[in-house]
Amino acid sequence: MTETNLKQTGLNKTQLVLRFLLATLVTFALASIAHTQFVLFELSQLSIEIPFTTWITTTLNDLVGLFPGYGGIILIGLLIGFCFMWGINKLTKLPRPVAYSVAGALSLISIHLLMHPIFNITLIAGARTFWGLLTQVLCGAIGGYLFGKLLK
């Protein structure tokens, strides 16, 4: 973002970075929670009894355990997606929440579609089904919407 564009948002560089990090954290938290719920649901469909406390502890453990890897991948993906959208949106003039929702959604689907050929497996098991992948994409859209709203 150039100084002129940054002034249009009314934010300084630190504020912009903090808003980006918040949107990334929200995206990661939602995506991680969704992943865990999809995995546990699929296990319960196999007649495996999973106590409520296990749902909670597994969700919290995944938030912590997935943060360095999946959180980092989401951060890089959103950074690339939001930078592209910043350039594209100079032409399209979409409202920022709409533009960055699209960028967030495209970032998350790109992450998942690119991870499979690189690692030859879908690393985020909760994204192995259509609905699981769609939920991950929705998490990206929500994070992008938040970022767009935080830009004022």
C-alpha cells in the first residue's frame, strides 16, 4: 500500500498491520475450529462415541497445535490475496468488505488446492469433503470481511 492509499484508509502502517493480524487470527481460529468439528463429526459417524469434553479439549488443542503451521500458511495466503485485491480494487472500486471477503475466500481455497499437489494429501482433514472445504472458504471470506470493515 502506498502512502497515499494508506492515508485514504485513515490508518498508519502499524494500525494497518494490527488490523491485518486480527483478521488473520480470526480467520485461523474459525478455520481451525471448523476443521476440528468436521473431523470429530466424521468420527462420530463411524459410531465412535465422543464425549462433549473431548470435543472442547480437542478444539482447544487444535487451536494451539495448528497455529504455527496452518496459522502461518493462512497469514501468507491472506497477505498475498489482500495485496492482489488492493491492486484490483483500485479498478473495481468495490466496497472494501466485499472486495476483501472475495480475497479471503479465494485465498483459503487457493491454500487448500495448492497444498494437495505439494504434499500429495489434504493436510487439513476437515477440508477433505465439499462441505468442509466450503466452510474453510467461508472462514476466509469472514476474515476478509472483517479486514475490509476494519479499514473503515
